[in-house]
Amino acid sequence: MAKELMPGQKRFTTGSVLADVGILAWFAFALFPILWMVLLALKNDAQQTSTYFAFSPTVENFGTVLSDRGTQLTSVDFKTALLTSVINCGGAVLVSLVIGIPAAYAAGRWKFRGSEDLMFNMLSFRFAPELMVIVPLFVIYNQVGLFDTKVGMIWVLQLVTMPLVVWILRSYFQDLPEDLEQAALLDGYTRRRAFLMVALPLVRPGIAAAALLAFIFAWNNYVFPLILADTSASTVTVAITKYLGGGGQAYYNLTAAAALIGALPPLVLALTIQRYLVQGLSFGAVKG
Amino acid sequence: MSATMTSAPATNQRDGAPPRVPERRRQLRPYILALPAVLVVIGILYPFVLGAYYSILNYTAANPDPHVVWFANYRSVLSDPQFWTSVRVTAVFAVVATALETVLGVGIALLLNRASKIGGIFEKVLILPLMIAPVIAGTIWKLMFNPQFGVLNHVFGLGTFDWLSKDAALWSSILVDAWIYTPFVAILVLAGIRSLPKEPFEASQVDGASWFYTFRRLQLPMMWPYILVAVIFRFMDCLKAFDLIYVLTAGGPGLATRTLQIGAYEDSITFQNFSRGSTYMFLLWILVFITARYLVSVLGKAQRRAAGAED
């Protein structure tokens, strides 16, 4: 397709070679750190700092990171953090869907007073400096006993997940022809049944994309658990930084193994919703 | 579907009108559906307003019964050289990182758009750095930056070069930020390029215009709105940079990478001076707000111009 679009491209046969070289250069740069993380995660304790590319690989580190022995060695309880991340992010996405889908439907279907204000406020959460909200919440949470609780984390994560869900799904509901629901209404469906049986199933891909993207962003969030959690609600992102923070012997190989485990869920989810990423990441400003 | 349409009126006549919802309830419907979301918004706006209020108090952990001091915090922060260092660090980080990511991202998008089989494979893995949590990316890079046994110094033969020293830390942070977020610009711009209409380019080809002329006069103006969307997202996020830098350097050495959000974190969480931290954040919020308004107006102009260029 590009070949027909670009006039004079025939003259650029050396140019297209250069283009491939440019792409290769970027991807060497982009993929090397990930490759390095894998290599480091496969090294044993003795070789973690003494070798670069030649070493005897072991997969032991992944087991160690998730075991009690790993917790004793590094004083980082990674598997609890992993579980907490799943609960926090899953809970936050669920709440966002239950609250966000009706709001997205309302804003997508009807023009009502304040609907644009609601959408704008949602969008401004995406751009507001997090600490502006987190510092007062830190004080409030300490007063009302929500500090270091999963409920508190699920609540504050709405700041990340809710705008995504509402903005992505509103554009899906807007693109859905209203005729379909009208037909259902004429068939004697109530509004609620028309929504549940006609509109909702049709936007299922959008719901999946919004939910997974929201989960990824909640998973990758660091500021909230850093400030509003301590032990029982702390997550993977905070746990990973602790590997390099403490005193005693440093386990870089375990750090890399933990980093790999922590990076895996978002990567897998992102590859499954790649088609919807552009629209989601730009809040619908660019259609993918 | 057409069957449904034709049979529907008959059904209505047979059963009489379908259950009608009173007009008033119908008008209230969107409000009822949106109410929980509105409550969440209020729940988030409340601490925001409270934060603004903190900034005119003298509220610290040591002083739990604060009183209003009006603009004393603002006077103290604005006359503090540390604050202005943070402003400078934040500005340099945001401008340089956004510029670097935009140039690289647009370049990668153009290359991937015209390139060959290799491009197709790489497009799939392009987003990998973007999806890794910034703190995890920061941790990986911190290991690679290590002066003694880090792989970068080994591969490039740099001896014991300190990537996170006072002079280098800000630039190293920008490098890592570009590693994470260049793909963001690239995928947005690539999607934009692919959504452009073909006709103007075909016309330009028929007219025998050179590739560069077509790019400068036609493709770039038409791509510009997509580039600007990416720039807005990146610049706004860079202004509140925290995760990555906090992991790499925690704002140091000295004040070398102390961005405004890191300054606010130190004041309000480390030193438990909530009022001073909130003052930092409110000033940053004003900066973000003004920048957003300006960039969005630039975007609006560009969109109108791009729409005109299509004719």
C-alpha cells in the first residue's frame, strides 16, 4: 500500500534499505533491555555480577522469587504482592465497569445537562498530577482507617481505571446505531432489556478492551500503593523497587526475575488487545 | 433485521402499546445511570479541593490543628531556590523528552509505514516497552546503568562511567523515558498515517512531485493533528514525571532530577509537611492546566488546517 502512496519511491531503493537499517537500529535499542532482563534472570548468584553474556543458565530464580526462601533472602514477599496486585486491579476494574458502563451508555446515547462536564472531569483525572489528590487522601485514609487496605486501593485506582472505561465505552455506544435498540423497543422490549440484550452484547469487544487496558494501567501504577499502602495492600510495582533498596547482599538476578514476572501480565494482555490500543491510549482521540 | 422492522408495528397493534415509561422517568434516566459515576467524580474532586485548601493552611504532621495562613506557603515556596530548580528540571525533562520521543516516534512510524516484511514483524513488538510498568523499566535500566558491572559500560567500553551522576542523571532519565514512550508516539502517528485519504497522494504522484515535496507540503500537514495529540499526551505526562525518576535516582543526586512531583512527595510524605507539598502540587496543577489549554487550542487550529488541506 505504501508503495503506491509514495511518489518517486522507485528512486529510493537505497532509501528502503536505509529504512530497514533504521528500524533494526530502533528495535535493537528497544529490545535489548528486555533481553538483558531475561539473561540476568537466568543467572545464578555467583555469576550475577561476574558475567555478561556467557554463563550457565538456570530457571531457579523464578521459583526462588515466589518462595518463602526468596522472602527470607531479600525480605521482599513477592508472591503476596502479586496476589494483592491481582485483587486490587481486578477489583478496581470491576467497580469501574459496574459504575462506568451505565454512565458511558447514558453519555453516549443522550445529550443531558452536565454530560459534557462529567466527561471532561473524567478526562482531567487522566492529566491531573496524582499527588494533588493523593496527599489529602493520605491524610484522610489515615484518619478513617483506609490506609494500607485493599478497599482503599480499589477506591483510589478509580482515578486510573474509571476515565479509561467511560471514555472508551462512550465512543463505542456512540458508534452503535440507535436503530437496533429502537427495533428492540418496538418489539416490546423495555429500555433495560434493550440495553442488556442488544446494546451490551454488541459492545463486548469494547468492554474487553477497556477492561484489559484499565487493568494494565492499574497494574503498572506505582504512586498510589507507594503512598497509600504499606504491607497488606502493597503491590508488585512497590515490591520490585524494594529489591534494590534494602541493605545486605543485593540479588540482581532475583530482581530481574521478579521484574520479568511483574511485567508479564501487562505484556500478555496488551498483545491480546493490540487492535484497540491506539484508541484506548489516546482516549478515542485517534481511532486505530 | 428487516424482518424485525416490518413485523414490529403489527406486534404493537396486537398487544396494544408496549409498557410505556412515564415521561418524567424517561427524562431522568440518563441522570440515574450516570449518578454512580458522578459520585465517584465528586469523591475524587473532594480530596483535590481539600488539597487546594491545605495549601493555605500550616498543616504538618507535627501541627495537626492547623489554621489559615493564606499565601504564606506560596510566598515561601516561590522564594525558595529549590522550587525553581525543580521547575527547571521539570521543564528540561518535559521539553527534551517530548521532543526526542516525537522526532523518533514520527520517524519510526514513517519507516514502518513504508517498510517491508521486517516492519510487519516489528510492529507487533513495538509496544512492549510501553506496556512494562515504568518502575520495572526503571529497575531494569538501573541495573544496566550500574557503573561497576552494568552491561552498558561493558558493551560500550565506558569503564566506570556513572550514568546517574549529578551531571548525567537527568539525561539518563530522559533516555529511559524515550525508551518507554517513543512507541506511544509511533503507534499513534502510524494509525494516523494509515487513516489519511489516498487521493491527494495519488494526485501528487500524477503531478510528478518529489517524495520530499509531497511529504513536506501534503503528508506532514495532514499528519500534524495526530502528532499533536501524541505531543499533548507526552508533554502533560512529562510535567508530572515521577515513577521512573523516583526509581532511578529518587530525585538526586542533590537536586539534579528533583521534578515538581518528586519535590511535592518529599515535602508532603517524607517530611509530612502537607501544606507545603500541596502548595507545590497546586502550582504544578496550574502549570499543567495552562499548558493543556494552550496545546488543545493549537490542536484545534491544526485540525482545521488539516481538514482544509484535504480539499
